[in-house]
Amino acid sequence: MGKGAGMGLPGRLLSHAFFEDSPELVAPRLLGKLLVHRTRAGVLAGRIVEAEAYLGPHNTPPDPAAHAHRGPTPRNRVLFGPPGHAYVYAIYGRYFCMNISCESEGRAGCVLLRALEPVAGMRQMAANRGLSAHASARQLTSGPGCLCQALALTRPAHNGVSVTSADSPL
């Protein structure tokens, strides 16, 4: 996450400590950062332009919209793990959405990535979305399900993956 060096993109890898804070503080700091996915087809990347904070159950009151608000479950355990990891989940049985875990281990919080401005791999993003190669940037990655589809992010492949490790595909 954030690392573009060596891929012809600006930026550097964000640290683990960047995410060790409340989602309310992390979300605005993510704006303008790059989400980069290294795939076999090439690099897919977008600048984060919309993010949404979800508070964990330790907050008063807990955020009932957060997946973690009732405590840890097999589905949401990534949110209670170390910060800076992708929490990818399915919606409507068809699409995926991606959050990034925040706070210290054991305290759940996350930021939902809602929209990106595509900066690399737009043709592949369009193909991933089933759109024309000339589709507008807005059509590619506006909306949490669309950005996951465009960047080829799935729960089986990316849930729990670090966004702070140079060895990570994200």
C-alpha cells in the first residue's frame, strides 16, 4: 500500500504504525495514497479518493454498521489482528469489498476503501470489470465493489494480506 517505487509509480510503502490508530484518524490520512496490486497481468493501481471509518466494539457506543461491533467471529477475525491488513468480504453473494484493519492487535477498527482514481493498469481494470477498454476512470473504480472487481481483489486471495509488507501483492 502506498509503494510505487520500482513500478514507475510515485510513493513509498506505508508502515505498520501508520494503521495503529483510530479508523477516524486513519481514514483521512489514506486519502491520496496509492493502493497497488501486483498481479500476473501487471500492476493495477489507484489513488484513494474516498474512504469510510468503521469503529470497533471498544468504542462508546459501538458502531452497529461495523462488522466487528459484536466481537470477533471467524469471518471478521482479521479486524482483531494486527493493523495494516486487508479485510475482504463478500456482499450480495457476488461482489467483494476491502477494508484495512486499524488499531492495535485485539482492538478492531477498519477503513473501507470506497473509491479510487485509477493511475495504472486501466485497460486491465476495464477488462476485469467487463467494460470497454475506453471506459471512463469513474466507471472503473467508483464504489467499493467496483474497485475490488477492477483490481481483481477477492476474499480467498486477499483477506488477511498485509498492506505494509514489501513481499505482499498489495
